[in-house]
Amino acid sequence: MKILIKGGRLIDPANSIDDQLDVLIENGCVAAVGTNLDSDNAQVLDATNRLVVPGLIDVHVHLREPGYEYKEDIQSGTRAAVAGGFTSVACMPNTDPVNDNKTVTSYICQKAAEVGLATVFPVGAITKGLKGESLSEMGQLREAGCVAVTDDGRPVDDGEIMRRAMEYARSFDLPVISHAEDLAIVGGGVMNDGFVATELGLKGIPWVAEDAMVARDVMLAEFTGARLHVAHVSTRGAVEIIRAAQKRGVAVTAEVTPHHFTLTEEAVRGYDTNAKMNPPLRSADDVAAIRQGLADGTIGVIATDHAPHHRDEKNVEFNIAMNGIVGLETALPLTLRLVEEGVLSLSEAIARLTCGPAQALNLSRGSLTVGSIADVTVIDPECAWKLEAEELLSKSKNTPFDGWSLKGKATNTLVRGKIVYNSDEV
Amino acid sequence: MSFGHKHILGIEQLSADDITLILDTAESFKEVSTREIKKVPTLRGKTIINIFFEASTRTRASFEIAGKRLSADTMNISASTSAVVKGETLEDTAKNLEAMHPDIIVMRHGHSGAPHYLAERCGFSVVNAGDGAHEHPSQALLDLMTIREKKGTIEGLVVAIVGDIAHSRVARSNIYALKKMGATVRLAGPGTLLPTEIERMGAEVTTDMNTALDGADVVMMLRIQQERQGKALLPSNREYSRFYGLNPENLKLAKADALVMHPGPMNRGVEISSAVADGAQNVILDQVENGVAVRMALLYLVSGGEQLAEQSA
Ligand SMILES: [Zn+2]
């Protein structure tokens, strides 16, 4: 089986390529990249006026399976992923049962392989049951297919446990992903602590709850020599702490979500529960700092924190609504807005969705180097479309971007050289 | 002038003209409560449901009396003890209420934004009787009515609001209302009870009560909610009353004819000493009396008051 992607603008940031080039795919791998490639008996994919980029990678999704299939499952989640241009997703362990043992990891890998859409990289728990008390069997988790560990959804409160987790994870070269919030400082907060929360009479989550924990985890990474990846950075202070640490040579990477670089706390007005997330949407100053962090490379990763919830979990009072929104199908156009707004070059934007995430979790993906696995996303950058939440392929429709006019869409998504999504066929 | 609001969700959405119209209407209704037959036929045939998810004897009674004096059919639902405990969501509640075809729902709810939720989804008028730490518009309006009655005007007055600003919907509604009517608002409380960037609402903010009281025309004391003390917000009642309690001594810092207000119920000896609570300057019972008149005005105006104007006159 051969596929020839012809006539597109190939952007492969890992190899510093941005040129009019064809890509030949053979046996699931990139066989050749060049001008005017020809191959008899290859299926030709016309990419004229399209971008051809390494398959997008999302290192932070919640697929909800096992345990919460009413919100999402591996099938629906990876279908949403490939429709959004993502060929690889790393799924968080806060399932039921928790992915804190090799049985759950194997189940996820096996199910994802059966579904055959995006590649799923499971992320194991740092502590058993996400309880923050004792370390999970990280060695076996890695053997079963986990690419990192995290207790995402909650921080590892106990500093000693986090220290030991980093020391232990280092033995298996597993990055430790920090969900950074000091819960005591968060208190009962439900949105960013600031003027909007004060006006709306909602309890605030102050930025220092995030900064304090990012600082602790960065220092622990420096102390232990572990690889730290900070999930969903949302504050100016966190960006500054990470930037300073990177300058000192600490092995720390960071991600930001499209909603945190697109929206501010103002989106909560009207008590819109689709603007309720953790970390919360922050102030305009924070958004500016995050964009600056993306631009200067402090934040090398854009990740969605795709967090599907059932309608009934959102259609309630703001205080009791669940945190999170779906993101797989909106991340690409929201990232391309950063290009339009001059925050990132097109190549940088693609890097934040491909080689940046691959590097953060040490995944053998994210480039179109000849010989590498042929995960490819073809994008129509000019395609203007209106997001209708009800049309999302995710089982859940919780998005604050309903009705937004967006630009840019994946038209073809190839995983291991196989076309798993074609926008014309949907 | 006409009143263009179907709902009363907060003072934030009202203009100074709206507020003046409400206060004028309330004044004309106040007389009804002094008649021998305390009833006008204004809202005859209208159904008003008071649904209170939080206990509040006085606000609920005040709304209920207001509805009855306007001849509406009023009924009370205490949701805190029944539906919610059984797992009923606000959406279920909204659907059930709608099925009863009420004209007005008066709602008190522990979560900020709950009345907005109803207003967006239902056909009836919603009057917010207090939502979380957000707004308590009828309370602010009755405070304004009382101030206007005693001082003749609101514009140019200095109003000190002292106490637990962070958790107070009364404070937020009053800041909006007083600012719109041209008063200067000073807020005072310990740092733990002053919410982030509250000064952006247009009030002067201080942690020193005496600074707030200095030359004030009105002193509005807020209730200290004893149940919050465990959360490291306050060291003790004794400490609080020492620095933020109103007593005859510090009241002297305010103007000699300053009004003392309190939304009730009072913690005597904590935020207010009995000497002040029972003193000549307090207008606390006037507030209660005006509460009925203000709520009559609100119910009347949200039901499209103008057409009814001649009938009730
Ligand atoms: Zn998280």
C-alpha cells in the first residue's frame, strides 16, 4: 500500500522544513520526501493549497474509558482526535479503575489498537488510586505501554511522595506530569480569583495556588534530576518559574491549552459552565504571559486537556458543575488563530502540536523524517467553518466555542500510513 | 417612564432611572400597609411562587406579604429540605415550576447565578431573593428607600459598609445601587473578608473601620456569619468585635445624624453592640417595613406595571 501526498506545503518543524514537497508513504512509513515525486500504483492524495504536517500529537486527553463511557470512550475519543487532525493522544489515568496498574494500561492499548484510529499513549498514575499515598508500579506501567506518569485531576499534595515519585520515575525514564495546584490555597474556589469572581460572587482560585505548586515541582525536578512536564499552565507566574528553570538547565517542559490562550475569566460571565475548568480561565495578563511563553518556546506544547462531560454534569449551577471542556476538534483552528494574530509563525504553531509534544513525552513521533512512522495531517488552512457543538464527534458537547467562526481544518489524517479521517467522507 | 425588565436578577442590570421608579412605586405602595384593609387588587389572578433553597424567614415572609397585599396567589416552596435532598437538579426544578404556570418566581438560592439559570430557561419572571454571594437586589432597594426617606436624597452621601464583604450579596447589591444613585461607598473589613479587586466596583476600600466611619452619613453593618469562622478567616468574635464592631464610641466618628443599618439578623455584641442596635440612630425596623413596600413594587413592575397603574390608583 502506497500513498503519495502531492502538491502540498510541507511543514516539518523537527527538520526545519517549510517547502512545496511531496511525501511518499510506503508500508506505514515515510518512504520519501521530495519534489515531483512519482510512484506508479500509489494512491495519490492531492494536497494542493493544503498544509502537510506531521500528525498532530495531544499529550493531554481524557478518554474516560474504562469507567466513564457515558462521557467518552476510546472509540469516540479517538474518532474526535483524528477529525481534529490528531494522530496520537496521551490519555490521563483518572479512569475507573484508575490506570495505576499494567492491566488497565494493557486494556487501553488493546482497545485503541482494535479501534484503529489515533495511536493512544497511556499515561499511568503516579500514586495508587490517585490517592497521593503510595507509588504506582511505574516500571510495569512502562512495560505495558505507559509513556509518563501523573495524578492529573489533582496534585500530589505530599511533597515527600512527589520527591520519591520523581526519583523513582527517573529510574524508568518516565516523565512526571504535574497537575500543579495547591489545594489548600485553592480552597473552595470555582473560577479565577479576581474582579470577575468578586462581581459574580463566586469563590476564587488565586494564581498563587498554581505558582506555588509549579515552584515546588520545578525545584523537586531540579533536585531529583527527573523529567518534569507541567500540565495546563495558566498563570504568568508559572510561565516565569518554568522559564527561569529552563535557563538553569532543569529538565522541565510545559503545555498550555487552547482555551487558556484564547479565553479569559470574562467568559464566565453569565455563569456559563462551559467556561468552568481547572485550572480556571485566567486574567488577560495571564493570557498575555502564556502567549509570550508560547512565542519564546518556554511552553513547547499545546495540549487540549480534552475533558468530556455529560450534559447533565454541566447543565447545573456553576458552583457544582464539573470542570473541563472538550478540545480535540477545536485545538487546530484555535492554534492557527495565534498565527493570524502574529503570536507564532506557522511553523512554530505546528511545532507546538507535533515535535514539541513528542519531545516532552519522548514519543517516537512528530516528524516526517524518511523512515519514521507515517503519521500525517493534511490541513486546509483557509477552510472557514462554524463550530456547532452538536456536531462534535466526541460523545460530549461541552465547549465554550459553540457558534464560533473558525478557520483551518484537518482534511486528511493518516495514522501509520493509513487514512483514518477524510473530511469529504464525513 | 416605563420599566423594561422582565426579571430582577440584580442591581447590576438596573439603571438609576429604574431604581428611582422602583423607589417611587414602593413609596406609593407603603401606604397600603397602613390601611385597615391591607390589600389592593393589583395582581389579582397572578400566581407567585416563593422558592427558597436557603432558609430566610424574614425575606420570605416579606415577599409573601408583598404578594398577598397585591392580591396575588402566593405559595411557598422550601426546596432545601425536599427536592434537592432527593437529587433533583435545578433543571428539574425549573421544569416543574414551569409546569405550574406561575407568573413570578421569587427565588433564594445558595449558588450564585441560580436565578439567572431559571431566567434563561423559563417563561416566567424571576425575582432574585438572594443568590450565593452575588446579589440581593430587594435588600439593597429597601436600604435605598430607607436612606432616601430619612435623608431626602442618596446623591452625595457617604455610606460605610462594614464587615464580611467577601460573602455578602447585600454588599454587592448595595455597592451597585449606591454608586448608581451618586453616593460614595466605603468598604471596611479585615483582609480575609475583602474580596479580590473589590475596589474596581467603584468603592473605597480600607481595613481600618475608623477610616470608613469618618464623617459617614450612613453606616451599614453586615452580619458576621459565625459558621465561617472555622475557615481561618477570623481569629475570634472577640477580636472581630474589637476591630470591626460598631459601638457608641466609634459611631461618633460618623456624622451626628448618621443612620445605622443592618440587614439582619444581628449578632449583638459581635458586629454591633446592643447600645447601638437599640439606639436612636438605627433604622433597622424601617428597613423591614420598607422591605414589604419595595417587594410590592418589584412584583408589580415585573408583571408589567404600567397597564395596571390606573386600576390600582
Ligand atoms: Zn490537570
